[in-house]
Amino acid sequence: MSSSGYVRRLTLMDAALIVVGGIIGGGIFVNPYIAAQRTSSGLILLLLWVGGGLLTLVGALCYAELGARRPQAGGSYVYLREAFGRPAGFLFGWTMLLVIYSGSSAAVATIFALYATPALGLPPSMTQPLTVGALVFVTGLNLFGIRFGAQVQNLFAILKLAAVAVLVVTGLAFAGSGATKALAADPAVTDVGFVGALLPVLFAYSGFTYLNNLAGEVRDPQRTLPRALFVGMLIVVAAYALTNFAYLAVLGHGGLAESRAPAADVMRRVFGEAGARVIAIGIAISALGFCNITLVAGARVLQVMGDDGMFFRIVAKLHPKHHTPNIALMMLSGWAIVLAVTTDFEQLLNFATFGDWSACAITIATLFWYRLRDREAPAFLTPAYPLLPIVFLMTVVGVVVATAIKNPLSAGVVGAIVVAGVPVYFVWRRLFSKVVH
């Protein structure tokens, strides 16, 4: 058992599948058309997906060092609190609760419902009840201990990888002559620039940070966290590259650029409506697994905040038998349900992804603070420091700025939430100063 009260039960396989499940949601099955619209050939598109994956791997290696330095629950909240002070940690947790993790869960639960409804032959009116039901379901799964929750998550991750495998095999085996033209140039598409094309790719890779929130429940975390992040990221990069090649082989670059549901279009072209229904079920399962990890990871942040006196003390309680932050989990899930029934899906997705990558960049900046102040060398060090972290930060900052310019509403809402958290923090300190350590 770790000093925080969590039990270290997650193995290397559990942790690696958490990385896979935290990244692969519904995006790779739905949104690659955006990247295709912004590239001029299948070859450039594939290089972009591989390059985006390798860049994200650099970020994962930075998080691996942070996790090895502080192998405890809380992830980014802990690093920001130590490096930049309690206000920074609080603002991360505040934004995470209100929009990043809750918004991600609500948006992807909606993706689950949008695909599960037709796959199960249900009317469109069941979309919102299924969204709420999905959030309640994954919350209930994780009330009974991390070991049981991890086993369910492993099943989700394996099933979503199976869906990717079916899609890839279908595309490569049945594409015929299209496979030889997958990398060809598309004269109908004009390249819009590196950053613009990289935006949807990096957003599809977000979620690799979730494992660090669960570091207090990972066995031998100093060694397991880096290995799990590395292995998990390699699996995701390979899955994304192969999936996009399958899209290109069947649909061609131009066809992919026009398809808002490429996975369904590939399966429909080869197997008809039965194939589209099969992949719809796979997408629904993939989305459900993502919701599961997001809620579980976010609950650990709230629990640590409560233990610090930075949030309601009741959320700091762990279940006496299962050692799970059940109150924090139900609170985060409850707010995600509120967002799901009151906020537009696309807005939720935009808010959450903008906030997630912004928080990721700020968190990785703490690595420089640790290198200067923490003289004790951890079991894992980010290779090619400081070059790789700087390259990652510069790229992510560029993407975040480009996103803010392209979608000022998302940037404005997330910025307003962060700014609103400043007076909340100081009021909280004044009213609850006796419980702040």
C-alpha cells in the first residue's frame, strides 16, 4: 500500500493498456478527414500521423520522468503544486473538474451513444439517455476497487484494439488496387501548413497523461510508469498509422477528405450495412473505455486536492475496503452528466481538448523546475534533455495558439474558467484556512 492509502495493484500490462485506452477513443474512427483535408497526399498524411505520434511520445517520456520523481496519485496537480505553488495546482484541478476531464467524458459518452443507438436499433431519442447511462455505468464499475476496474478497462482496451485490427485487415485485404494508390498525391487538396494539419492529429493523441494520475496504484511505479508510457504510445502510433493507411487504401486521399465517418464508410464499402454496424459497435466500446479512464483518473486528482485542503475534505475519503475515491468519482461523474445534458457536443470536445493540451504544456514545464531543484536522480530521465522537452513545448504552444486563433470561443471559455478560479482559490483559502496543510 502506498503512503496515500491507495493499494499498488496495477501491473505493467494494466498500466500500458490504460495509456492505450486513454488515447484511443472515438476520434481515430471519426475525425481523420480533417487531417486529410489539410494535406496534399496520402504519404504526407501518414508521415503526419507518425510524426505526431513520435512528438507525443516525447511528451510521454517527459511525463515518465515526472511520474518517476513523484510516484503518487494526482499527476499534474502534484507537479504544478510543487513547482509553481498551490494556486497553480488548484487552478489545474478547478479547470479539470469543470471542463477538461468532465467535458471529455461527457463528449465521448455522447460519441458512445451516437454509435450505440443505431447499432442496437434504438430510436435517436435514446441518445441522451444512453449518454447518461454510459457515465453511470463506468462510474459503477470503478466503485469496487482498482483491480476490478483495471480488469474491465483491459477488456475495453483489447476490444478497441480488436476493432482497429478488423478495420486494418479489412482495408488492406479487400482494397484491391486502391492499396497501391494509398500514398498518391491528391491535386484537389491544397496543403494548409504544418500546424494546421497537425491540430487534429495531436488532439487524437491526447490522453497519455492520465496514467500519472493513477501512479499511487501502480506497482514499482518508478520503473513501471516509464515502460508503460513507452509501450502504450508505440501501440497507439502503430494503430493510428495502420488505420489511416487502411482508410487511404479503400477510400483514397480524396475520399478520406470527404468522409466524416471513414471507419463506417470502409466497412460499408466492403461488407455493406452489416459491416458498418459491426464497426459502430467497436467505436461505441472504444468510447466507453475512454470515459472509464477519464473519470477514474480525474477522481484521483480531486481526492488528492481534498487531502491537501484544496477541495472539500469529504472527497479525500477512500473506501475502507476497496481503497477507491468513490465520493470524488461520483462527484466528477455527476458534473459530467450535467454537461452532457446541457452543453453542445462539439463545444464540449473543443473546450476539453484545448484545456487538455494547454495543461499538458504547462505541466511539462515543471520538468525544468525539478531538474534545477530536485537533485535526487529518479529511476528514469527524459532522454536528450533539454532538447526534446523544448521541442515538444514549442510545438504544443504553437498548436494551442493556432487553436485559439481558429476557435476563439474555446480559448475564451477555458481562459474565463481559469481566471474565475483565481478568486475562488483565495476565498477558499480564507474560509477553509484551518484545514489547509
